[in-house]
Amino acid sequence: MEASTAARVVITGLGVIAPNGHGLEAYGRSLRQGVSGLRRIERLVELNFACQVAGVPQDLDALKERYFAPDDLVAMNANMLYANIAAIDAWRDAGLPPPGEERDPHTGAIIGTGMGGPDTFGERLAPGVLEGRVRRLGSTLAEQTMSSSVSAKTGGLLGLGNQVTTNSSACSTGAEAVIMAADRIRFGLAERMLAGGSESSSEFVFGAFDAMRVLDKHHNHEPERASRPMSQSAAGFVPGSGAGVLMLETLESARARGARIYAEILGSAVNCGGHRGGGSMTAPNPRAVQECIRMAVKAAGIEPRDIDGINGHLTGTFADSVEVSNWSSALDRPAADFPCINATKSLVGHGLGAAGALELVAVVLQLVGRFFHGSRNCEDLHEKLLPYAASIPHETIEPGRLDIIAKASFGFGDVNACVIVKRWS
């Protein structure tokens, strides 16, 4: 649906818990200063992982005591904690009152996750079942192992009465959740929606990717150098975790309650490459990627040259140079006219189901702060990206114009999502 024929959707609240900072001030400062949240994880060393580096939010044990009652904590694993810390922060940041006794039929949530609760499966459910201790497992495991627990808990904590659900589309999950929530608002089915993604920090999440040999194993002793999007020496992505949640709202509702508005979602698109034309479970179909970007630009009602910056998917794999080429073709903007592009994953790793949401929060913070953060560890730019060197800042810059940023996520399964965001003025 084109923006001109639908209700306008604005962003009025943000919540984030990332490897390099919890909260907007800390996260924004880390983005601006190029602070990495990647660390060597001793548990991965003990388990003989090839990649022993990951992005894990810090101080979760102390944080959770500030946000949740003891009864809630009994039934919450790390993924649920991340999602709901970010959701509560987004709610508060939007200036909404504390939840009351009545449900709110006008507000819902779509909070996605890529892997769900495998830490609960691996640490408690599977051992208990296999050892014949089912009767002693307790009554809260079912809700902790459901993928939908991340959003269901939000619905209960905040009294949400509109649609509350969880999506899962691998690495495009977080961006897709925002698109789905924005569409619900555009179609007049909700006034407000919390939207984003979350992913747990667990060996049971990271292990499957380590087994695929798609993670960087060459920087275990210098973790901040491990995530190398757009680099010639990139050797795989670095897993990350955490959550990002945005409060989306109709412009009419935001204005009626005098809310601060950060930005507007101009348009978006999702599609699939169908595992054709070079696409597969693990590789994107370039034509589908370009189509997704073009559809988002058309839905936004803008011209490709209106885009001032791109926050790429850019994982630190062979696909990075292909992605930049796809952006160039889709926007019909060759290297000499290419907008600035950055890779938030160089600072936080690849947050899987949380990635798109963490990066969309970064997009909004950059638009509001009028800065464009640099990408770390790509001083040795990939040879195919050398023509684009002027568009790839290594340190934070303050462009003369930064009004519209395009954000895309491309996930396992050949699925694509693209969101066009404009700074509110």
C-alpha cells in the first residue's frame, strides 16, 4: 500500500538492549563513538566453539530486578527478558501512562525472534525429559519454550488488547515485524503497535551457526576486530543478541496526545527470492533483493535520489559486496552517486532475529542526532567495493543532509525486508 493512500505511521518510542549499550543514551553514544560490544565468551571457549566471540548485552541480572517482579522472573528466560526490557523502555519513551487494570484494545505488539527459547530447551527441558524427570520440570517451561512468549509476555505486562503475536523470518525478523505492525496501523486496525525483535545469548543459539562454519574464527583474541562487514578479510559473521522495540503510532493519535515524534515510516516491502536465480536457504536471489528495495521506495512515494543513507544488512560474509551491488542497481545509483552506507553489525554483531530491530533503532537515533556512524574493521575494503569507498565512512560523520535512511534485512530462506524511514521535522 502506498503511503499517499494510507494513514501515516510515525515512531514515538524506542527501546533497546544491545551488546554495546542498554537504553537510548548509551546505545546512541556507542554508535556515535564506534564502541564495539563484541567480547570473548568463556562459555564458548569451554565448549570448543570455533568462533568464541559474540555480542551479548551486559548486566542482565541486575537489570531484570529493576524491571520485573519475582513472580514474573520465574517464567522468563533471557530472550523474554531482552524483549520485554526493550518493550517497556519503548512504552515509557513514548510517554504512555503506566498500564492500568483495563486492557488497551487500541495497542498491540508484534515482537519477533529467530530462534525462540533454545536455551530453555537445552538447559532444562531436554535433560529433564531424557532423564525421566518430567514431573519435576515445573509448570513454566511451556511458556518459556514458545517462540510467541516474547510478545505474549509483553501483552500481559502492558495490558495490550490489540493483536499480540510473534513473527519469525530468520535474519529479516526484526525489520519484518516493524513492517507488519506499520501495515496494521495503516489499515486502521490499531492506533499503536510495539514492534521489533529479540534474540537470546546462548550457546544453543550460536551453536548451529558455528557448526555451519559461517562464523569468524580468526579473531578470538581480538574480539572487537571480529565483525568485518565489507572487508576483504571478512571471514564470517559474529553472533549477537539483545532486542530492539519501536512504538509505532498513527500520526493522528500521536498529535492528539501531544507525543514527541522521532521519525515517520514512509514505506516498506517484503518478498522472497523463491530459492531461484541464485537464491537458496542461505543465499539471496539478487533480483528479488532489488525488487524488494524498489517496492519499498515506490511505497514511500519518493525517488531513489532522495535516500541520504543506507543501513545495510552487511554481515561480514561473501554476500556484502553483492548486497552493495544490489543496492546500486535497485536505486540506479552508481558508485559516483551512491549514498552513504554503514553496517551496525560491525559494532554489535549479527543479532539474528533481533538484528533488523536493533538496526532500525540505530537508524532513528542517527536521523534524530543527524549523524551517520562509521563501520569498523573495513579499512581493507573488499576489492569489489573500492569504487564505493567514498560512501563507506569508517568513523562517524555529520552529513549536510540526512533526512531519509533506507534499512534492509535479508534472511536465511531467501527472504527480504526493506523499510524507508524519514526524520520528523
